Amino acid sequence: MHEYAYFESFEAEYALERETIIEPDRFVGSTMATDTEGEIDLDYELDDRPPWPKSLLLGLQHVAVMLVPATAVAYIVAGAVGLSAGDTAYIVQMVLLFSGLATVVQAYTVGPVGAKLPVVMGTSFTFVGAASSIGVDYGLGAVFGAILVTGFLVEGVIGWQFDRIEPFFPPLVTGLVVIIIGLYLVPVAMDYSAGGVGASDYGAAHNVGLAALVLFVAVALNLFTEGVTRLLSTLVGLAIGYVAALLLGLVDFGPVAQASWVAIPKPGAFGFSFEPVPMVTFAFLFLVSAMETVGDLSSVTAAEGRTPDSEELRGGLFTDGLLSSVGAAFGAFPVTSFSQNAGIVNFTGVMSRHVVGVAGVLLALLGLSPKVGAAVATIPSPVFGGAVLLMAGMVAASGARLVFLHTDLDRRNMVILAVSLGLGLGIATRPDAISGLPSAARTFFGEPVVVTALTALVLNTFTPGDQSPLFDAPPEESVAETEEPPASADD
């Protein structure tokens, strides 16, 4: 979210709580925090072990908050590629399994892999567009082959050489990436809300009504309630929409009845192919995802009033890359840290990595049951669309907040914003505009996230300014340029 990462992050959903904990000048969610103040009162510190009943409940809260967005990625890509209900359920199962395993590794470490921090892992929306389009053009084998090769290769190098790479991704660049991820998902959410692309009842009143119900409930709970109800607002909205769909007879439980209770993951379930363009595309996206993970690690350690040390950063990035590559071998999409769970650590004052370890075990157990994946796959498209619409908007809002809080909107930065978003949204809304390019170029430059991130990265790097890693801040503009001219006698 990362999401934030990312948005792998929905961090804006918890912005109000976190503003009272983390100073405004901290680069929260997408780049490193830089000060060591702001420690909060922790009920449980990093190595504390709450009683088992409390640990279980706190772990369940972490699972509940990330379950919908984590499985949403699998659901969206499977729908775009046209997978059957059974294959969709399998991918959901693998997403849960490897999210759980990665979370456990982050909490407890395996050698140099793992941050030994309370970091919940899940699939990131950063990869949705590329996985969908490459899956359609090349097949899912090319998607999982690219992830298998580039996951640990890219994030391993980033973890090793992080100090040299981090200055190239200031809040202006990472914020733009988060914004375009959210905006790119809005049309996808609208299609789901209308019933799904190609549905015979596309745009029907009952589809739009279900999506509106989910959106209304989630927004109302988020704005007008506090505590756990607010944190679980999206999940509650989804549950109410699901019940309404049941009453309308729109839920098919056939796949759930046919699914087994326990199944062992199958390596190479969708095959592998290694195409240069998909690998380059995913390599660049892993670079972006790594910056989101750094931000989430910084957000977690901010609860102790400090920034992550080099060992924690390296271990966290190694987990991102290694578990993404291993998961791809079994049909899971890339895993990365989840910003909303980092927010929960600050909000609740529970920093215990053992609580997050419990959450990881719960996720892994859910991932070993095909019935869980099949049950998630029964969510009707409009119900799911209402939730995704809110998620997409929250991702974009989180990115905008990051840019506006930590970037001076002077002429330089406004030009970078305009060009990056203009090109990214242009590709998102009119992909046929580059239909005359070679196939490889269409695949790479047809990804709005790639175009926006690459444009922002290049412009920010080579244009003098305070966020450029190559130049010092330029001198202040002359008075003649910055001040309004004196009024004439005719005014």
C-alpha cells in the first residue's frame, strides 16, 4: 500500500488519528520519517506478549482491517483476465496464505529476512493494472514469471543499497504514484458497481443500488462513528451489502459447496513464462512498492519516537521481495506492507510484534482452506464495486494529502504534478492513443502507474529544487518575479 503504498496504502482512512501522534513534517506512509520525537504511550511495547485472549482479539482486528483490500487485488485481476470461480478462489487462497507467512516473517525474522516489527503484509494495489493488462496480453504465466524473477532481485538490491536510492523518491514522487493508483482504479470500481463488464444486467438498478448501499454504510460509519466501528467501516458495509444481495438471490454458493476444507498449494498452478517487457514493468513497480514499505516501517517505529534502523529497513525490504517471489511460484500476487495496519498500531498503542504474529498465523490458516477463497469469490460484483470505489478514492486522497502536506506547490512542483498526472490519466482514459507504438512499448507505457511514476521520477531528479537528489534548492526568485507589480495610476 503500501500501499500504500502505498496505499500496498488506505492510510488516509486513519489520517485523523495519526495526525495527533506523528508530527506534520514527518513523511508518513510513503517515505522515511526524519525526526525522533513523537513517542506515544504504548499499552504493549515491541517485545511484550499480551495475554492470549487479548492477543487473539487484537490479531483478529488486524486481519479484519486488511482482509477486504488484500483479497480485492486478486478479485480484480481474476475478473480482468476472465478466470473461473474456482481459479479465482485459488488465487484468493494463495494471497491470504502468503500474506500470513510474510507477516509472520516480518514479526519474527528468518536470518536477515524480516524487520522484527509489527508489520502486516498483503497484496498491493500498485500491481493491479500491470497484472491485469499483462495477464490479458501475455497470460498469467507471464505475470507470475515476472514476479518470480523481479521480486527479490529488485527489492534485495534496494535493501542492500537503500541509502543511495531513497533520495530519489521524495513525497512529491511517491504521493503522485499513490494518487494515480487510486484514480486508475475508479473506472474499475464503477464497472463492478454496475454489475461487471459484459454482464447482461450491466447498469441495472439493483446493481447500482447494492453498490450505493455498501458505499453509504461504509462512509456513514467512517465519518460518524469512532473506535472499532470506524476502523471496520468498509468491512461492515461489505457485510450489509452481501446480506442484501442474499435477499435478492444474487449469491451463488455452488463453488463453496464444491470446495474442499483444506488444500495444499500447487507450485506452478498457472505456469510460467519469462517475457522481457512484463519483467521490466514489474521491476519498476517493485521499486515503487519498496518506497511505500519504507514509509510504513517508519510509521510503525514512530510509535516509539524513532525511525527504523538499517537492519530493520533491510529486513523489511527483503521480506517484501523474497515472499513475493516465493508466492508467485504458487500463484500469489506480490505482498507488501499495509498502511492501514501501521495506522492501527499508532491508534491503539499496541506495538507488540507478537500480536501481529498471531494475525499472520490466522491469515495463513485461512489461506490453507479453499472454502475461504471460494466464499470470498461469491461476493457479487456490485457489492464488491461499492467497497472498491471507496478504497480507490481513499488511496487517491491519501496520495494527495502526502503531496500537499510535504511539498511546496511552487511553479516547479506544479509543472511536475501537471505533467505526471496528465500523462498517467491520459493513458488510463485513452489507452488507444499509443496503439501505433510497438507491442513492447504499448505494454510498458500503457500502465498509468508506470507512466506517472517514471515521469515524476525523471522530472524531479533533473529539475533543480529542494526535493531533487541532484541539486540544492534554487535561490529564491527575484522580487520582480514573485511580487505583484505596483498598481498604475489608471488602477
